[in-house]
Amino acid sequence: MAFPIHVIDRARSTQFEQLGTKPKFWFDGGACLFKGDVRGTGADWAEVVAAHLCSLLGLPHVEYQLAESTVDGVVDQRGVICANMAAGDGELVLGNQYLLAIDSTYPSESRWKVSRHTVDAVCGALKFATKPPAEWTRDSPVEVFDALGFFIGYVMLDAWIANQDRHHENWGLLRVPKSSDLSLAPTFDHGAGMGCILTDEERSRRLSTKDAGYRVEAYCQKARSAFYGDASDPGTLTTLEAYRRFAAEAPAAAGLWLERLRAVTQAQVLGILHEVPEDRMSSVCRDFTCQLLTINQRRILASADSA
């Protein structure tokens, strides 16, 4: 059975969201968000698939669902919808805002190539936050007890889905209403993962080539995170390197997430991929995505086993 596609009349919109690069609007009084995929990059299915992969791991995550917006009954945009994770009196404090509050010299206005968005900076900042609220952690390992332990799970997810978009506005914290306390927000915004921006022509070539430097595995190895190992480094860490650096800060928590990843079967992954409607994910795209996830799962586990 294919994932349902929710139809959202733009007349229900109450506010446009300025953050991010994709067109977004809040509807139903700010209770829900519609995020459009105007370029047809596959960001919509990537968000939904990533959310279901999070469910397999027990990671706190925003639940995205396929949608399309309409004007006078005519579809004008594909996208996804999700509930407001900071509804009511809650507040989402993005990573750049949080890092700026800790260090007034942090370059919060830039989004990309922020060399001070380092593993050490993020780990240090997370010491002042608590783990995600209980409603988000019902399926998580009970032994993961702090914000860093959960964030390691988020970075492991990035390595699994080749998410290169965890910049400092794509993670954050939730402020408890009428309190100064901050807790790690669920993971969100995975619409750049799994090579969703690739064309089916490129996917097909990568699946069939004999050139080792162009295969799916090579694509996986080149995926880069938005984290730096050191502020003086010329470039960011790969997604796997970033995971290993974070995991080294809390090996016990990392081990718990690894066991969750180890338990995921290819049949489970394919089951999720086959629920994406064919007009949003072709068979070539499905094959490529399954291979990418299989390769990255193996790479993460092999890296941990050899450590």
C-alpha cells in the first residue's frame, strides 16, 4: 500500500515560514507545516523515507507525510506536511542561535562552510541541554540518557542516509514553556538525503558502471557532513568521519544506536521504499536508494567493528 498523499488547500495557510531554502507555510493556526519541493528534487519522498527509517531505529524524529498544496482545487506544488514540534508556548531554538548564545562571536548568520561548526563545539554546547522530551523518546533505548547520546544517533542517521545537510539550522533545541530549560529537539529536515537530487539517468549509470570510482559505494564514501573536525580544517568531515568523531565522545550511547542499526533488515528498508508512490520514486530510484542504504549500513557497522 502506498503512502497517502494529503491535499492541503492554501486557503488554510496562516503564516509563511522564512527559514530555509524551500517554500513553506503554516496552516491550521500554526499547528502544521507544509514544505514544498518546487524543483522536483525528491526531497518530499526523502523526508518521508527518512522518518520511517528513524522509526526503525527508535530515533526521536519529526513525522513527515507526503502532501500537495492546491489553489482553487488545482494542485500547484508537491511537498510534505508535519506537525509543529514546538506547538503552543514552546519554542524551537536552532543550533546557530544556541551556539551564538554560548559564544557571542559564533558566526550564526552564515549557513554553509561555517568552520566553527565543529564536533567539539556542538558536543560542548549539548552539555547544557537535556535529552528530547518523553513524548519523542518512547521507542528509544532507555539507556541513552542525555542530549549528546541522542545527537550521536542523529549523526549516525546522517551517515546511513548520506545526509549532507545537518548545518547549524538543521538541528535545534526545544524550550520548555515558561522555563529556561532546553531539551534536544527531535531530528528534522532530511530532504537532502539518499541522493534524492540525482537524476534517474545518473542513478542508472552508477548502478551499472564497472568504474569503481563512480559506483554507488564511491558516492557514499564522498558524502560530506556540515561538521568540521577543527576550525582550521579546509573542509568538512565526511558523514562517516563525523559519526565516528561524535561516537568517540560517548561510546556507550553510540553502541546502543549501532545495535538498533544492526537489527535493520533489507526487507524492512524495501518495505518502506515500496510504499513511496511510483510517480515520486521510480524503480531505478528505489534500487539506487536501497543499495545506498545497504552500503552505508555496512560501512558504519564495519567502521565500528574495526575501532
